[in-house]
Amino acid sequence: MYESNEKDQDDESDHFKTTFKFYKAKKPMPDLSDVLDFETEAENPDGRISKFVLQIPNKDMVQIDGFKPVEEWKAYSIKNNPGFIFIVNPFKDGYQKYWVHRCLSDYPEARNKANLDIQLDADRRSKLWENFVNTDPETLGKNDEIMGLRWTTLGYHYVWNNKEYHKERRTPMPEDLEILSKYVSQTINYPQYCPEAGIVNYYHLDSTLGGHTDHAEFEQGAPLISFSFGQEAIFLLGGLTKEVKPTPMFLKSGDICVMWKECRLAYHGIPKILAPKFDGYPLSLNSDVQETADNIKIQKESNIDETEKKIISINEHMADVLKKIKWKPYKLYMSYSRINLNTRQVVSEDKTFS
């Protein structure tokens, strides 16, 4: 999954490494004028990007709450990176907070795997966020235990030591994340997507992620779908080898990246989490839900199928969480952090565990 292969690359031909070092630099700060900003690239003066036409999911079906109508989404492809799709924050006001809550409070539960499993017993690790909140924190420092959480795996749990999945190392995928990912896959016209594994990465202001490919999955024809929340980052997207100079782009809170087709096995990485703006807090995370649990209208018709019933239950839970959530500790944490939530399909019809 995170396979750098740097020892096989000559530095002179490793354009990914050179670009990574350039954007990682702190003093002096690198020139960011060449970094793609999809919020301001509508005019596209240099021809690097083009609009990607999304598919409209079946409007007769019950859908997961939290997204703007797909007709309002802004999606792009990149000329030098075929198979890559960038969707500019499609979340309605306030709904990113639900996913931040899930990533911090729920997904690190005891049955899932995390980087802190060696240091902490399962019960203590699963209560990291609860214990942090119970201290009524006013500040957050490197020594706070919650800052040690770097990753959590979901569904099929990736084994970092030997870079593979094992059939028996599996817990149920969160249903809300599964539904969310499938909705996005419908918009790119890949309705058969089956998210079977997920990784939550927790970045802080000094974090980086070296150039790597995600190739441990048996199914490499299905897209990898990635959601960003929190502080802005620079994302590098290269090619099938590190000889390809990567395209730099800004990732902002709420943005979605899809790596598919030719891009599915491309090298990519994060050389920098950018210094906070707006008093240390992403503006799109500062909004509140415009609807409340009291005025969200959910149709409960007798002829809906089991999947739609599941989605209705998720929507009701989402509304309840957003109505009750006390955002102060989340806001404190996200002022220093970025969360990446991604899903991928592991097995295929012709390739699976032996």
C-alpha cells in the first residue's frame, strides 16, 4: 500500500522525489504558484485541467444526506494524469462535521486496527477521543495522547509489515462510509464499486506522506476514493514510475479525489500540510447544518428496499449526531490536523485470497 521503492530509483531520474523535497521545504517556503487550485482554475489558462462530466444518481432512490445536488458539483480531470478525478468540496454546510466525528470518535473503536495497538490496550485506545474530550481541553500539544493516533484501518485490515491483506483480518465496513463511497462511485459511472477496506490517516502540521503506490488490493480496476477534512495540504500525483514529474495540487477540507484506470497505480504523496489560515481553522468546517433533525423530511414508503431502509437509518443517525454534537474539542483538534478517509475494493471476481 505504501511502497516507495526509493532504493530502486536513481536520484537524477527520480522526479517525484525532487518535487517532493521542493514542496516539503520550510525555509525558504517553496513557491506555490504552480500548484493547482481547483477552486480558482475555472478559466484554466494553461490547459492543464478539463471539466469532468458526472452522472446523476437515480433520484427515485433514497440517498445519503450531506451532499449538494450532483448538478452543483464541480469535478475536473487533469491532462497529464488520466484516470484522476477531483471533486471540489460537494458537502452541504455542516455535514463534514459528521465525518470528522466518525473518524475521531467511532472508527478507532477496539475491533478495528490502529497504529497505537502496541502501546495501548484496545479499551484505552478505543476511548482516546472520549478521554480527550473529558479533559475539557483548551489547548492541544504534541504530548497529548490523541496526537499519537496516526492511522486506523477498517474492513479488511492492511498489514503494514508485509504490505498485504489477510482474509481473516477483517471487521465489518462502516455502513455509512460504504454508502457514502458508493454514492460517489455512481457519480463517476462505476456503480459496481464495493468498498471493502478503508484507512483513516490523521495528519498534523508537521506530517508528510512519502511517495507510494496502493497496489496491495487484488482488485486494481476499481477506483480508490479519498475524502479530505481539515487543514489544507499539497498533494502530489505522479505516474507509474518516479521518473514522471508529479502534478502538485491543493487539497482542501471537503474535497474528494478519485484514482482510477491509468491513475490507480500512480505514485502519490503529501509533502506538506499548510500553515493554518483564518485563525487556524478551515472555513468550510466552520459552517453549521442548515437543517435540523426536526425539519429533515425523510420519506418512509412501504415499497422501499432494504438498502434504502439502511440509508434512512443512517440519515436519521447523522441528523441526531449533528444535532447533539459539541464541536469545541473537534474544532481544537482540527485546527492542528488534517484527516484523510479513503476506501478501496480488495477482491475481484477472478482474484481473491488463496
